Amino acid sequence: MIIGRDLRFDPTTQRLVFDRAHYFDAKGKENNRARGITYDDDDILRFVRNIYSVLLTRGMLGTYLYVCDEELRQYFRRYF
């Protein structure tokens, strides 16, 4: 599995950050005008974290992981 540039780790705040410029799911970041709902970066961050969480827990015989963001890669090394 590849964690792309849409999810980054900010070392100064020690938090995960969503990067809208590198997120290419048009329907995933689109606001719901019919219901008057607008999605900010924190809303989409929860959505993206959930997607990656589901994908990481679905491996039957293991999961290979590649992280594009160097800071996030270093953060994950503490846990894997």
C-alpha cells in the first residue's frame, strides 16, 4: 500500500496534516451544496485517515507499506 502526498506529518506541531493539493478524489473533497455542507481540511483528514486505516487492516498475509512523505515515514518507523 502507498500512502501518498495527501497525508503528511508536520514535525513542528507533531500532527498529521491533509494536503488538498495532492488529493485527487474529486467527489471526496466536493462540498454538499444540496445540504449546505462544506468540508474543511480537518473533515477530509478524518475521511483520509479512515480510508488508510481500513486499507492497512485488510491485509491477510501482511501488508507492505510505502510512505511518500519523509517526515511521515520517520513517524511511522516508531510504530512498525
